Amino acid sequence: MEEIKKWEYHEICMWCPYKPETVVDIAKDMAQNGYRQDRPIVLYEGKILDGRHRYDAALKTGTEFTVVEFEGSWADAVKYVASENINRRHMTSVEKEFFYVQLANVTGVRARGAPEGNQNRLGGTSNPKNFGINPSAKEHADSLGVTSRTVENWEADRRVVFSDPELAAKATTAEAYREVKRELRKATKEEADKILKLKDLGERSDAESGNVERMLDKYSKQGIDVDAVRSQGQIEKTREAYWEARRPREELSMTLAKILVDAKDYETVAAVLQAAYHRPGELEKAYEILEEEHRK
């Protein structure tokens, strides 16, 4: 067993999202059941490669943990972290994109038909870790469980973001990177109209979807935030999803209201109101609104 000590996080480990709530859950389990010996902390180059949440939970509870040293190259370490985190932790598309961006900043993306190696790179930096391979968009996509088109769109955004030192300096987490992307150049009215027509065409015709994607990609490569231009179909889907999510809550609230009204249980009604308006000032505001409506 390894004594509790301070370990730094490896840069590859930092590509994955950190979730404090996960540390809390693991810590509770550790306090009750001890450390799971089948889930050691994995070290590489003297730093934590995998197991950051387990490590922090162990520190939080004072639980001794087991460590193992990862044997393999830097490329192997990347593949290991991807396999351990992409699917097992159900990473969101935003989190997957950030993982991709960090990896592509080191490896770049090999052009279609180009040989493996550091030549013919589409973007990327020099290869300080001697990664040894230069993955294609499809290879990146396969490892992350997304489509090649998704990776190509991610790559277009990555190249724009990291061509601007000021934007690149802000992109330190998945959420920060998403915010940075929102700072990309917005389409002019003329460009937005053309993008909107393309999206509407793609929604109406499956036969044209391939051509539409290629034309939209040209706008993306110019640094235009294509996703910010929403088609009517996208707006309607967002609206439908919103109301679909609200419907169960509305039905439940109406059922609860009928029960409370029929029972005339004012103490329960008061308890429900206090629970619903638990933040300072909320209950008073609700009272003011109802009083005003009652006076009308």
C-alpha cells in the first residue's frame, strides 16, 4: 500500500473533465468500504495518469491507496487514458472535443492519403513528446467514438482558436474552450442568410446533405461560428425538446395542486411553498405577485 502523499496530475490526465461531485461519491464509498484494490492509481512519468478522482477521494478520507506504474510510450499512455475515460465515464461531446483538441495540438491531423509521420500535418504544433504517429481524422474519430465529419468540424474550430494566442490562452478546460468558440467570428447577415438556406436545404433533402456539409465546412474554416446560425428545423427541435422536458413537471404540479386543494391541508401547502421558494426573497416575491393579482 502506498502512503498518502502529494502527486501531480499528468498533462494527459488533465485532458479529461474533473468533477468534484464524483470525488464526493467515491469518498463516501471509500469511507464505508475502503479502497478498491482493483482500481489502482496509475502513474506515468512520476505523475497521475489515471485515477485523479480516486486519488482526491483517498486524500479526502485519509484512505491508503494502491499505485501502479504505466509501462509504455507516450502514445500508449494517450490511448490508455482515452479507452479508460471516453466510454466508461460517458463523456459529453463538449468533453470529448476538448480531449481531442489537446491531443491534436500535439499530433495534428494527417491529411487524407498522406503517409504517417509528422509531415503533411493539418495544424498542430511541433511534436515535443515524439508521439510517433500522425492520426487521420478517421483514426481520431474511431478512438473517440464520433464520426469523421465531427472531427473535421472540431479540427476547423481548433485551428482557428489556436491561431489566436489570446483565445488559446483562455481554452484551459472543456467549458472554457466552449466559451472561446463562442467568441469566434459571427457570420455577417449575408453569410448567415446563405448558411441558413444551406441548413434548410440539408434538412429537406437527404440527397443534398453531403454537399451541404461540405459547403458549411468552408464557412467553418473561415472561422465563422456556423452553429450559431440556427435553421427553422433546429429552432423547432429545441422548442419541442424544451416542452417535452417541461410536460411531466407541469402534469405533476397540476396533480399535486388538486390534491392539496381538495384536502384543504394548509400546513402542507405552506410547507410545499417554503420548499419551492427556498431562496431568500423568493417567497416574498411570490406573495407580492399573488397579492397584486388578487387585488385585480
